[in-house]
Amino acid sequence: MDAETTEPGYTTADLERLVPEPSKRPGRTAFERDRARVLHSAAFRRLSAKTQVVGPGTDDFVRNRLTHSLEVAQVARELGRALGCAPDVVETAALAHDLGHPPFGHNGERALHEAAHDIGGFEGNAQTFAILVRLEPKTLDADRRSVGLNLTRAVLDACAKYPWTFDSTPAPVGIHADGSTPVMRKFGAYVEDADVFGWMRTGAQGARRCLEAQVMDLADDIAYSVHDVEDAVASGHVDLRVLAASHDLSAVFEVVRDWYLPDAADDELASALARLTALPSWPDEAHDGGLRSQARLKSLTSALIGRFCTTTQAATHAAYGSGRLTRYSADLVVLPETRAEIAVLKGIAAHYVMRRDDRIALLVGQRAALTELVERLVLRPDALEPLFAERYAAAGDDRARRRVVVDQVASLTDRSAVAWLQRPRA
């Protein structure tokens, strides 16, 4: 049991850590400790040099994975607190939600999944879990094995966007930006971490997500949809003034169906867009990067975030009452209209940025680079960083050794992955 102060709505079991630890600072809650551990982790720092939508370093304005995670954390904290969740639980989950992203974001995730297809695949959320419970060095158990950051059960469970293992995961749907059929499945833990995953899910109800995980996931969707559109406008890729009359609108709706809402009809999505364009803060002038344009764009992002959070908070309290809601006492209620509006915003960014012809060519090159890097390290494991070299030496078979290589590549930033490929071959 963790001896630290807890918060209403959480039990002794919620405070448990895989390895018990004494309280180090009186008055600080277990969840505050967890938040600090994620913030101070190397995996969190590396997010500053990992792709969001536009590659990091290409523009001082657009976001990377670190700034995105900070924004998700702010949205999650405010929405979670309004519902009664411990703010540090939902914020920590939001801060951690992208730790498992490899170089080049979802595109790199796809490449590593193909490189690891015969050892259980690769999945960003499962990689996040592996980082939190094994890969990030912080705490060792009695056998001197790493248990990662040794977070509380409640916080780990809040990070579980897909609370099931590979064997239980549904088949993928939709298509990739280049038109290919996806093969990746969404799941929350590798077989290597199944025991810890089972410990974390003690008391959980099947594959149901706790409320805090649902808040984290929606906050990610909100930040992703709103801020990617903001970046697309600021980068000159989309003009929101003429969107409703654009000939590309049908293509935007197709992206929404391919990637986000497979069953959404055109009239449903058109209604969602009409509601958004009717907002007082929706731009009525071209974005020129000046003071007025930037202030108007920021006003729009604030209005959209407020709109999505307020409607969801009201709908959830209407369903479950105005009391404190935590863990498995409630499910987040997101109105269909809200989901459609968020999906339309995602579709705008996807069509005008992620599916651009020049970007598709870039994606192909990025995947080839990571595939080559994995194969180089399989042949030359002496090039692994010390932490991974130690794990490689301790691995019992080729499957385990290949997993170490994939973990090493996944840990790299966009820039370091390119730099590793530029090293002279021995």
C-alpha cells in the first residue's frame, strides 16, 4: 500500500504500485508523484523531437508530440476535474499517452509493426505501456528487474486507451493515407507485459475503460482535431473561409469515413461542418499571419475546445448525476453531434495535410528508413545504446533480441533516426 495522501473517489487498490514504496514527502499524493515521474522521464523529453502532423523543426509555430501532449494534458485535467476525477490521474495519463510513438509518428508505427510482425507486432499504445512498466529505468523489483516508473494502478489504467492484449483486439478498418489497407491492430500490451497488464486490470470490468482513460482519449481527440486544423491554417494548407463551398468537401468526408467514422453519412458530416462554420469565431477573412488573423485563429481554437468539453461534461452529468465520477462509476457521454464535429475537423487536417501527394512520398521514405535501421541493428547489435545492449545480452532467444532492436529504434527521435542511418557502415 502507498502511504501517501489520496483523493476522494479512489481506493487503496487504486494506489497500489507493483513494487511498494514508502512515502518520501508528507502531504504529496501518490498521483502527484506519478505525474512528476512522467514529466521527468527521458521518454517524455524525447517527444519534443517527434512528429505530430508537420515534422518537428520545420516551423516554429506548429506542434510536436511534446507540445501536443501538454495541450492534451490541460484539456484532460480541466474536463476530468469538472467530472470529479482526480486531476493528476487524468493529466498524467494525458502526458504519457504518446510516449510510445516512434520516429515519424503513426507512419513510423506502421513501419515498426511490419518489422515486428513475427514477434507480436508493434503498437504505439502497447509501447507506451512497455515504457511505463519496463523500459523507462526508475524502479527495480526484488530480482533487480525494471518495473519502469512503478506508477499506481489507477494511473496506469487511465493510460489504457485499448485495455486488451493483441489476441483480443478487433481487426483494423479504413485505409492508410497512401490508399493501402491497414494491417495494424490496436491493443494495449505486448505478451512480454501481460502479467503486469493483468495486475493493472485487477477489478476492471472486461474490456471497459475507466472514466479517466475515456477522458484522456477524448482530450486527445479534441486537441488533435482542433490544433491540427490550427496548424494547417497557420501553415497555409487550408483556408477555412471557403471550406464549406470547396470542391474538396466530398474528399474530406471520405477521409472522415476512412479514418474516423466509417458509418457517417454526408448529410451528417455536412450538418456538423455547418454548425462549426456558424460559430462567431469561425474566420471570415484570409489568414495572413498578422495580429488580427492570429488572434482570430486562437479565438476559434478556444471556442472549439470549450464547446466540446462543455457539451460532454453536461451530457455525462445528465446521465450519471452531478456527484463525483471516478474509475468505473460512470462512462463518458459524448454526443453523436460532438463526435461528428470532431471527426470533420480531423478530416480537414487529414485531407489538406496528411494526404497531400508530397507528404505521401515523404511517408514512404520514412518507413523505408526505419525498416533499414531495424535490419542494420539486427546485423550489428553492438551499435545499440548501453541500456538496450544490456537487455539484448540478457535476451533468451532471437524473438526477444529482435524486440530489443525494435524498442531501440522506437526510442529514437526523428532527427536521431536519420542521424543513425547516416553513420558509416562498418
